[in-house]
Amino acid sequence: MVFWLLMALACSTPELDEGAPAAVGVARAAEPPARAERRARKGGKARGGRAANPTTTVENPLSKATLAVYVETPPGAGPFPALVVVPGGIQSGQETLRPPDRLRFLKAGFALVIYDPDGRGQSGGTEDLGGRVHQAALKAVVDLATSGKLAGVDPARVGLLSMSYGVTAATGMLATYGARGLKFYIDWEGPADRTYSAGCGRDLDYGPAHNIPWGDCDDDKFWNQREAVRFIGKVPIPYQRVQRAKDHAQPDLSHALELVEAAEKGKVPWVRLNDDPPGKPYTSLAQIRGLPNTEEVSAYNVKYARELMEQTTGQPVEPAELPDRPPRR
């Protein structure tokens, strides 16, 4: 199934401002952190009816919501190189990375750190649509992944992978808080700005069709914290864009061109689109060569994660022996 919208560095936590939607409530209303933590520890059903048993929880430093975190590792003692996965759209972590995809990463030798952003799945809080609250949530999860406190996870070998609209929280977090021990960033088909996220100016009314309450297209206070193209130039680690020839949500690949161009013009130390040479300049959409749509999405992401992990750490990623069936919780 193709998913829709899997979609100045700072050391201190920014304060909530009037641009953050106080109650964009497409998901669960806020609940006390203690109650959310008890519920997460007991397990339960994520939105969409999928059973989910969080491995641990972490507090969002901005919203104070308790966030559910799921950790899966290959068999063995490890520690293993890991990927923090940013959900796309308004999906929970379990919806974004399904069992067959998780299995592919585990077989490749990666541990996975997946989480439910505020207002989704087993997490408390209120939906923020990738804004400052969700960026702070990702900061907390990355800090956990690189802390050395997660069994089986090598804190010195952690990369970041965002699915579709997850690019917004990922780039916002990296631009605001810095890399925080991350080695690289992989962006799978993320939208550049409101034009692609909400269809603004393109007669593509994505919101109602997918129950996403986007801000008005002319609401700059809302969109200024939710457009990846504003943040991508400040990403302080290697940036890999993964883009298929037929995008999962967009009618063309102009969003990929905009993000790669902005990254090249910014301070990103290394930029690559698919298998093109790093730093290749792009001047037109015709230069964007998308990957074949015949291959599974996770296969591409595994490929680039392995390459970047080995390049940035100097250590190989050893595949794991696992049966050909999705892991069960």
C-alpha cells in the first residue's frame, strides 16, 4: 500500500508562541503525563486498531506530554546501529513503518527507534502537525536514542529517517536544536512547503480528504514553523533525499528540486539526491532522476542508511539472520 504523506542552531528549548496551534485536535485530547505513561506501559491499541506495546516513554520538553517509544533490535547482544524514524502525515509510528518494513531494516542489521508524536497512537498531548511541539518531541526521542540508555542501540551510530511529511519535524528539529549526536539524515519524499503539504495554490485540497486540519494557506504564523524548505539549509549533518520517479503524493518532483536546491544553498555539509554525485547542482526539474517505483520503499531507505552509516562511522553494518516474516510484538 502506498502511504499518503508518510508525509541559527539553539541549545535551549524555544517557548510556545501564538503560531503554534493550541488545539489542532485531530487526535487524542491532552491527558496528564502520569496517566499517559501508565497507559503506554500497559500497552493497548494504536489508532487504526493496531496493537502496540511501547518499549519505553519519554517526555516532550515543550508540551510535557508523555510520548510512546518503540525499540526493536536484531537478534544478539549488539549494540547495533540505529535509525530514529519520524512518522509521516498524521500517522503513528506503527502506521508509518509497518511490520514488513521493520523486518527489512532489522535483517539489514539496524535497530529501530520509532515513536508516536504528540496526540497520536499511544502518546499523550495534542496533534501539532509537525510544528514546534512535534520538533521538540523528536528532540527528546533523539536524545534518548543517543544517550546510551537503550539496550542494543549503539549511541555513537544513530541516523535519522523521515517519512514524507515527517520532513517538517525532522528539518525543524535539526535547524533548531542541532544534530544531537545524529550521523546523517535521510528524507523520503518529503514536501517542501505549504504548496505540497496542503495543496496551496495547486488546486490540490489535501486537507479534508485526509482529515488534516491545515492552517489557511495565507496563515504565515502557522506555516512558518511547518515548511521544511525554511529549515533544510540549516541541517548540520549529511542529507540524503530519496525520491522515486512517481511520488507517493505529488504530481511531479518539483518539491524534491526545491529542497535539494535549498540544502545546497544553505549550510548542509553534504547533499545527495538518490545516487547522483554529492553536491550536484540542479537548475531544472528535468535533471531530477527519480528511482524506479518497482522497488519497495524500505529497500531504498535501507540501502542509503547502510551507505551513510558506514561512511560516517567507518564501521560496517552487519546483516542479521532473521526468518522471512514480520516481527511480532
